[in-house]
Amino acid sequence: MNSIELFAGCGGLALGIERAGFHNKLLIEIDKNATETLKSNFKHTQIINEDITKIDPSTLEIDSEISLISGGAPCQSFSYAGLRKGIEDARGTLFYDFARFIKFFRPKTFLFENVKGLINHDNGKTLATIINIFSELDYKVEWQLLKAVNYEVAQKRERIFIVGIRNDIYHSLGKYEFPAPIDKYLTLKDVLINVPNSPGAKYPESKKKVLDLVPPGGYWRDLPDDIAKEYMGKSYYLGGGKTGMARRISWDEPSLTLTTSPAQKQTERCHPDETRPFTTREYARIQSFPDNFKFEDYYSHVNDTLEKIYANRNINNLKDFNKSIIDPTKMIFDSFTNNFDKKELIKAEISRQVDKSITNNIGYFHQNFFKYIDGFEVPKAGFDVENHALSIFGEMKNKHNTMNSASSQKTYMKLQQKILKDSNATCYLIEVIAKKSQDINWKCKVDGENFNHDKIRRISIDKFYELTTGDEHAYKKICEWLPIVIFSLNKEKSLNDTSEIILEELKEIDKNFIDSVYKLSYPTYSGFDNLDIKLQQHLPNDI
């Protein structure tokens, strides 16, 4: 049975549908970060990162019958509600696009999920219009409000589920029956056992001091009145229970509905014992995601960078050692600073190679971080970072002093060419380690002539993050999080000493160390098969 999911998010519903026996043929999602998560977890599924309003279903390469279409469009009022114009009643809303796909593919069944508020939205007119449209499309429609806690999920989450059965199927099989609730509720102590390490947000110290006073299962009413008034501000005097404020969840209850931000003041979700929000993996466990489900975020980005660094640290033999072809001349000079100690020479060369690899990977780390900022992309060719909507194009450099004159000229001319072709573009040389925080015209000398342009900028990375996110301290926050994330990943690994192994393999080339290094690097160079180093008698031992 094949399925299509619209508004797929990070894939929670798609995962459940897959586990129910369906094959996800297509997932559509507009958010780029969520799409990266989909790609990591649904490797054999076609995934489209696009605004669904721009997708014509007739252009999709779907060569199989579709049994199910699922998804949940945002809840919106219909300007034509109640006029009974069929699918046209929904034009201008995202539900219209859900209905377009139903009309085109005519699946045997569909599943439309939405927030509880849809039931009474616009005095019930929105739901009535939705049901009418589905009925006009030749489907028998049933709906019910379901609670996640009734179905082995440790979360008090309510959602309306609308199920449609195509009429020919309905007449054969009869009415759809929603699954019966399960009696036992899962609580936090049931699901938060041996949770894998993962990053999580931190409270500001002032907020932490307040939440330290709240017991498990408690909320703002458990605070001293003067502290509650100061913490809640004007909300203290408003009506309603405000039970989400200063809320600490108990081990013996399910979580309240999780929100996209784990530390919002109105919908607090504090850990039962520790005064902190839930971590990424705790969030996932509460929502019933398996531990092997990958979330493409800062955590994953740091983890990927670490894995690449560790992979490149594995210099275990002579083949690894000479992978990029060592520079024997440099090693000869290095020998004077290492007292001709062969083992120390090998270690120094390994350390240099590892450091170079780390530098390269850190450069990619900074560059690829922009994949997680809305509107930005890191193309395989072109500029290092691009935002076509804002007409921003950037080239990144790790250090301000790593560019020689030729490199500077080449980069400047690349930015200049973009400006000439696109008058709306602003181009940036982005410096991770700059002399100072700045966003200035880049003044560059090209073939002896000075050039500068208002739209060719030289910018430090903190200012570029401020420009792209609107947050003055965005880069500071990233830097504060980095050691926490690395520590949580528990990636403390030492570099094995393989110098003895490499020395033994060099001896197989030539018992003389210097000869072996030259022959290793220059095996096809003329005359190097018969070296005759005149100073050999002046060198100690067998150097």
C-alpha cells in the first residue's frame, strides 16, 4: 500500500504510517530544516522541499496507485464557508491544496489531522466546510477528537482526526471505526529511562531561581506570592488558570502538550528533578519517536563534524600517513627541531596532518551551519552561502590572514562579477576569525589598483549572523552551546600512537630513514631510486 504525506514536518506521522504497513512514496514539506530530517530518516522516499501551493500533482512522478494521503494543513477560515461551492470553498487556504491532491490521486482513504480548535473554529463553519468538500470529492467522512495519552504516548495532546473512505470502498467494507482507547496511561517515569545524551536548552539564572521553588507537578501557585507577581508580570492579574506558567512536570504524570520551544513562559515544561527544559531526546521519547530517529539540527551538525574529524585522525599505517603525499623537505627541516628523533618526526607529521584536517572540517562546519537558517542554502557550486530571496551571497574565510594577495583578488573579482550581473545582490567576505567585529566596505587592490563597492562587504561572522537572524548575539549563543553539545555527545577519544608501525613500514622501503621518506614521496621521480646523500656520514645513527 502506497501513501503520500503533505505538510510532513519532521516525519512523525509519516513514521507511524510506515510502521502501520504503508510505503511512503512522497513526502512534501516547506521547511528546509524539517526536510533535512526527513531525508535522514526516509532514505528510500521521494522528498520535496517546496511550497505546496506551487506544486501541480499532475507533474509528480508517481507510478503507483495511492492508497492513502495524509497530512494536516494549518487551520484557516474559509471566505466562502457555507456557500457549498465544493473544493472552491477552500481556495486561498492550504486545505485547498490538500483537497487538490485528494481530487487528483483519488486515494482509497485519507487522514487529515489538525488541532482541537478546528472543531469550533469560526463557530464550526470551518469544519463543516471541510467535511462538505470531502463529501463532494466522493468520500464518506468520519471524525473524532483523540487524546494521545489514550494510545501509549506520554503526552496530554489532543488532535482531531478526519478519516475519509472513498465511497466505492466504503460500500464494500462499511464504516471506519476509530481505535478504542487503551486504559493505562504512560507517564514520564515510563518513557524517560536510559535516555541517550543530547543537548537541551538552559534557563537564565533568574528564571532558574524561580523554578527551583516549584515542586514536581507544581506551577506558579506554588511560588511565594511576591515572587509569582514579579515573575508573571501582567499575566498574574489576568483571568484563567494559567497552569502552564512556571510548570514543573511530575514523574507520575504524562507531559503536557509539548511546544516547539521548550522554555516559553506561558507553556513551561520543566524537568521533574532538574531545573531545566527537556532535552532533544527527552522531547523525542515523550512523543514516542524511536532513539534511532535522526533530527537534523545543531546537535546532528556538531556530531557529523566530530565524526569527520575522528575519521581523519585515524592514521594507522604508512598508506594513511602518505595519503596526501608528505613533504620530505619539510620533514628534513623538522628533523633539526626534533633532535633527529625519528619517532618524534613521525608524530609531528601526523599532528600536522590531523590539524590540517580539523581546520578544513571546522571551515565546513561554519559554512554548513547556514543550512539551518531559514532562506539560506549551501550550494555544491557557486558561493559558500546564498540567500536568493534577500540577494545575499557570501564567501567564507576561517582567518583574516589566510588569504594571500592572489586569493584576495580572485575572491573580490568573483564577488564583483556577481554585483555586475545582479544589481540587487549584496556580496560578503565572511571572516570567522576577524581582527575585530565589523561590517565594512571591502577595499581590495587588484592588479595594483584599489577597488571598493558599497555592496561588496567585509564582515565578521558575528555581524553576519546578526544580519541573517536579526539577533545581535546569535553567534555568541552558538559558541556558548558548542562545548555543551560536544560534551553531551561524549566524544572524548584519544589519538593512538602509531609512529612505531609507520617507522617499521618505512624501513621496508629503505633502512635509511631519510632515503625512505624521499622514496615514499617521490617513487617515480627521476634518480630517486638511487639516492646518494653526501652528508649521510655526518648524520647520527641511521638518519
